[in-house]
Amino acid sequence: MRVMKYLVRVQCAVRHPLTKRAGLGCAIAAGISVARWWLGYEASVVIGFLSGLAGVAGADLILSDRDTLARRWATMKHMAGDYGRVAIVVASLLAVMALAMSHRQTPDAPLVQDMQSWVEVLGLLGVALVPPIRYVLGAVPSLVSMLAQYCLGLTGYAIALWGIGAVGDETLQWVAASPGEAAALAATAVICRWILQASAFSFPFASAGIAQGGNAAESMASARLARAPLPQTPRDSHYTAAHEAGHALVFAALGGLPADMKVVVNAQAAEGDPLGFVTALSSKHRLHEKAFAEWYMLVFLAGRIGEEVIHGESTLGSGYDHQRWLSIARQYLACHYRGMYYPAPETRWEHEHNDAQLIALQAEQTALVRTLFEMNMEVFKALTDTLIAQREMSRDDLSPLLSRVWLPEEFPLPLGPFDRFGRDVDDV
């Protein structure tokens, strides 16, 4: 049994997308290395590093599905159209890097040789590690900016190695012959750097001048590109329609709909923006009854359940809904509607008791929402199909369908009982 579990884990690891990309990337990088050896190109750390990047990019390109490639192609076209200057700067940096590496020399002095060796190892390590660390810490706004940092770092790395080989011996001889002048020059360089930093901090036009350079322009372009709207895939649209239709179905308990009520499935959205939405029920009141809170929690649960009812599974698009549900549930339970609940738990037992209360409340409400879907499956499917076809439904589109909804006996009515659907709810 233990061997079988181990084999299952190994099989899952082998089938993992990251493992597939790593294996294929290594194979591509090895193929590039063999081709480079066969063509007679000199092996170097930089070329090996670039071969590794090419392997990773090629593996990702081969293993990505058609929808992912379409989104990337749209992003590339957007960047080519709006950020051509950035592309020119990056191409120029790559040309400078290639030129510097092709003219790299080995110095004669042992001390300078050691310096070049240390710069080659530690410099490449810094170029490889610093950009992803800055990206994780939030100092780099996007992956595109991180790639730009790689480009800049590799260019500076190549120039440094070329400079050490070209003038390292002469510089060492001059420093040995004139140590006082060398020290004065080093001190002058440090002071001038401090003056430039102080000037850039003090005067606004210094920042404006820097913004015209490649690094700042790349960062600004990357930040705009990261927010560029991309089209939804058909799969995303179908899941989004089921999700938003699930929210809308619970609005039948209002007994009517606000005039500005609408349900939308966006045709395109930037990363981080919603793929769809239902307009929230606005209210002039700051306090709401127990039934309103119970109904509002059901609204946030219904989106994920709508996905599961139509597609048999749910996506990760319900994270924000769950956060909102937790916020309302904690306020609701703090009023002791379901027995003891600790607003500020201190002991482990109090934390566990609160968690049990939240789990029980969510299980009860999830079962109630599923009952609502089971009683109104035809209406829910009609809502979903209409959203897929139209992408937007107003109150006039929603009311005929929601008027056919049957509510479970225990379902909360946030605005009180009603005889028929269609009452005025604009003044909540």
C-alpha cells in the first residue's frame, strides 16, 4: 500500500504542468547547446543562460492551449502597437549586449583575471535572482517589467565583463603607479553619485528627464500593459454566465427588482477586473434586519453553486464572494442569532467554536440555495442561456424569468412577504 501511494505521488508529479514544462524546457535547451557546439560557437555562461530562457519559453509555447496563446498574441499585438518605443529600447540593449560579449577579452594580470571571474559568477547570479525577488516583493509591477530588468541586467553584465578585459590591465598598472590619484578619483566618483541622487530627489524635472529613458518608460508601459483588457474565452464566458445567473436567481426573493438592476457578462476584461457582475441593491439605510443579512449571504453563495449546477464544478472566481460572505456571517453571528459566538476570540477553544459556527451556517445556507436551484432549474438555465447570448440583462429582461421562481418555505424574504413578483423596490 505504501508503495502504491508513492507511485501515485510520482505519477501526479510527472503529470504536473510545471514538471512537463521543466522537462521539455531542458530538452530544448540541450538541443540548442548541441546545435551551438556543432556550429562551432564558443560556450559561455551568458549563452547558456539565454539557451535556458529559450527552452522555458519554447516549452511554455508548445504546452499552452489555443486560448492562452490567443490571449498572449493579443497582448503582443497591443504591445507592438502602443509600446513600439519600448521594443526599440529592448532591441538596442540586446544588440549592445551581443556586441560586448562578442568583443570580450581575457586580461593578462592574474588579479584582473580573478576579478573578471568573480564578476562573471556573482554578476550572473545577481541578474538571475534580483528581478524575481523584486517582483515577489512588489517592487516590479509586472512580468513584462521583470523581463525588462533581466534585459538591462544582462546588458550591464556584458559591458562590465568587456570593460574588465579591455582596460583592466592598464587600470591596474595606473592604480599601482599612482595610488593617490586613484583614491582621489574614486572619492570624486562617490561624491558625484551622491550629488546626482540628491538632484534627482530635489527637482521634479530630473524625474521627467529619467522617464524618457528606457528603464522608466518600460516600467510605465508595463504597468499600462498589465491593465490592458483581453477578450474572454468561450469557456470563461460560460462559467461567468452561470455564476452571475446564480446570483440573479436569489434576487427573486425581493419580490421585484430595482430600475437600474442589470446582470452583465463582460466581453473582455483586464487582469484583476471582474469578468461579470450583478448590480448591488442600493439602500439609504445603515442598519438592516436579520432577514436581509440572511438573504445577502445567500446571494454570495449562489454564484459558485450556479457554476457547479451547470458545469459540475466551480472555478476560482468566487474568492471575493466568499470574503464578503465571511464578513457578513461574522457580523450576523456576533448578534448571537445562532447561539454563542465570540467577536474577539482569545483561546483555542473559542476559535474552534467560532469556526464550527461558520461551517454550520455555510452548510445550512448552501443546502438552502441548492434547494432553490432544484426547484427552478428551467428558469436558471434560461437565465444562463440568455446571458451567454446577450451578455447583458436589464430589469425588463430579468423580471419575466424571476417572476416564475418558486421559493422554499424557509427562504428569507429581505423586504417582507409579497403576493406576486413585480412590486416597487427602488426605495429600500
